[in-house]
Amino acid sequence: MPATGYGATSTSLEQDANSIESINGILTLSEEDSANLKSYVRKCDFRLLLYLCIGYAADSLNKMALANAKVVGLTDDLHMKGSEINAALGVYYLGSFLSQLPSNLVLKKVRPSYWLSGTMVCWSAVTMSTASVKTGPQLIACRFLFGAVQAGYLTGSLYFISFWYPRNRVRRRMGFFFASSGIGGIIVGPLCSGLTSAKVGNLLPWQNIFLFIGLISGVWGLLGPFILEDYPDTASFLKDGERAVIRRIMEHQNTLASSKRISMHQIKLAVSDYKIWLWTTIDFCANAATQVNGMFGPTIIASQGYTSQVSQALTALTNFMAFSGMASIAYIAKMVRGSSNAIALSNIVTITGFILALASPNNAGRMVALFIFSFASPQPAAHGPAWEMANQQGDTKPAMAAALTSAFGGLGPLATAFVYRDQDEPRFALGHSVCLGMTMLCLLATLVLRLVLERENRRRDNSSVDLSELTKEQIQDLADNHPAFRYRI
């Protein structure tokens, strides 16, 4: 089972529509198969990926609702004191952490189309119910529950994308997916500004935000079962030729996921894989920095002397910067030849932004810094999962890898929530210093992981392993430890 050229030619293969990487070497497609694959990918993009992206944009609206509600009187109306608002911002990540691991295993047993759309309906209901809270503890409880029911959407979507697309097409689709959260960020400022200006019965401005944002995502969630399909080999919108070619590719790449089998061996493999924990470290640090704009962007802008409505409008500009950064991740990764280089580059730009924020003596410099790290800091949070999922195989390990990284990596913002304190405005030196340090750690973990993957690829290039004694299930349980598998750098 030769492995020659498997990893070394990944860039050229992405440009060759007739060649697909597989654990069995290079899979060459006929002209008819290539045409079917092109048609298949186009259908998946405009049906499945588009639905997931709009859903993730709606998710972003729901997550940012609290930060925008804060600047229009939420804390005063609920008589919140001290760090209660920080607890409300941070407890979401605790709820998400506790739910992410089981969520992806449930996805193996429940129809993905129902699970993904169902989680959207549930989190929308929680967001709408937040409009009725009367005290700080009630708000904290709602945000914890929101994190718990929302957890399955991100990891489930990443896993869902990984078993619908060939390996060399995963990164770009995940780039689009993560970029869609930036669209939500662009919309949330003007939307909240309009909602706070509207008079709806006896509702307060911040109640309008929770009620109507939850309603928007809830309606989209209800459409899910009519748009999403579960697996390529059961999808009604595919032709026989399209279904056959993608099944052939996924079988060769060991990423066919229509089986409901849960491999305990692959679960243990994921938990004990130090490479996944390095990806988790990258995600933890990246999420800590990238959530600064989402959680505290309006507060940081308002602390520079702007009114609440102007702050919400300017938030749209910082979120446009975040969207621009995430939308370009696939092109940046291609330009710098790999996800690891792209993460390192964005870390360097982010570090520059935080240093500028700490060093600037005036509002203008701090606003420029906010724009810089709003653009660069989300990129590692998008590159990291895409890089990881492109390097996973098996029918269970990708789900566990996504869940582990998203769960533990998602705890990063929990620390961020408590270091951006009202008493530190307008400089927020403590918060910026913590995020600067975590971005440096993210850069270090990225460089170490790159070295590890390069070393493992070289080791496999120089060794041969006989798999003839193994059963098909045992070979599948090798996952990315398959001797012919080569890691993408």
C-alpha cells in the first residue's frame, strides 16, 4: 500500500479536478466522474452549506444579543452589580462546554437534519425567554441554558461538513461557514439599533433585542428538516452518478459516515491523541481573543465616549472586519501554503493589534487597534477546526475530535469574560494583556503542531506497514494512524 506523494502533492491535487487524495494513494476520476463530482459539490454548497451558514449567522446574532442589550440599559433595569454581567457573558461557555461532548455522539444516533435544526429552535426559544427575566441570576441561568442547547450546532456542523465533502474541499467550506458568523456580527449592530428605537407594546429596548433575534433564528430552524439531508448516500436531491462518485471518494478517504456505528476504539484514540490537544490549545487561545469584539466590542467603543446607538452602529464596522478576515481564510491559507502558516500570520497581526491597544494614549489609537485585532483574531478560530477536520479519518474519531476541541477550546472566552472589567475602561489593560499572552501561546502551539505533523509524515514516508492481516473494521479504526495517511500542514 504505497504512500508515495500522498501528502507532498496536496496543493497541486486541489487544482486538479480529476485527482483526489485517498488513503490508498491517488484516486483518478474519469471525465464523467469529475462532472458528477462538480455537480455534487455545487448542489451541496447551495443547499446544505448555505443553510448551515445562515444558521451560524443567526447563532452569532443570538450570542451577541447580550453584549448589545447591555449598552441599552439591561444592567440598570435588572439592578445587576459587580461582576454579574461578566458572569452572564461567561456562563454561556460553561453550558456549551458541558454539552459539546455528548452532542456529537448523539449526532451519530439521531438524524443530523433534525438535530441541527432542532438545536436552532431550542436556542431560539431560550433567547426569546431571556426577554422575560427580572433579575441578574435569572439572566445568568438563561445564558447557561442557551450555551447548553446551542452547543451541538457548531460541532455538529463541522462534523456534518466533513462527511459531505472530499477532504481537499473541506477547508474552504469551513472557511465560508465561519465567515458567516461575521455576517451576523455585521447585521447585529444596525439591527439592535433599530430594535431599541422601536416601540413594541410595553417591551423595554433590551427586551426587543432578545425577543426578535430569537424569533428570526427560530423561524430558520423550523425550515431545517425541509432543506437539510442526512447523508450523501440517502440524499434525495442527488443523482445516482453523483451519489456513486462521492461514496467512492469517501470510502477511499475513510470518511464515509452514513453508518450509525460508534467505535469505542476511535473514541479512546481521540482522547489520547496529543495532536488533538494541541489543536484544542490553539482553539482555546484563539477563541479567547476572537470573542473580545463579540462580547465587549460595543462596551469598548462606548467607553471611548460614543452614545449607545453610535456604539452599536460602529460595532457593525468592527464585525465587518471580522467577517472580512474569516471570509478570506481559504485564500490566505492557499497564499501562504497551509493552515499552520495562516494561523501563525494572523497571530502575529493580532499580537500587533493588542500591543497597539495597550500602548495607545488616545481613543483614535485604541479604535485602530480594535479594528486590527477584530480582523485578525477570528482567523485562527476558523483555521484551527478546518485544519483539524482535514486531518481526521474514521467514522467516529472526527466527531470526537470536533467535540473535544470545540468543548475545551470553547472555554477560552470564559476567561476573557472576567478580565474586561468596567473599572478598567477605556484602556482595558488587564483584558488586552491576557489576550496578548494567549495569542502568543496560540502561536507557539501552532508551530509545535506543525513540527509534529511534518515529523510524522516523514516517518511514514520512510516506513512500510503490512495491513493484510487486519479486517475492514480494524483498518477503519486506524483512523489517521493509517500508514498511508499524510497530514496536511
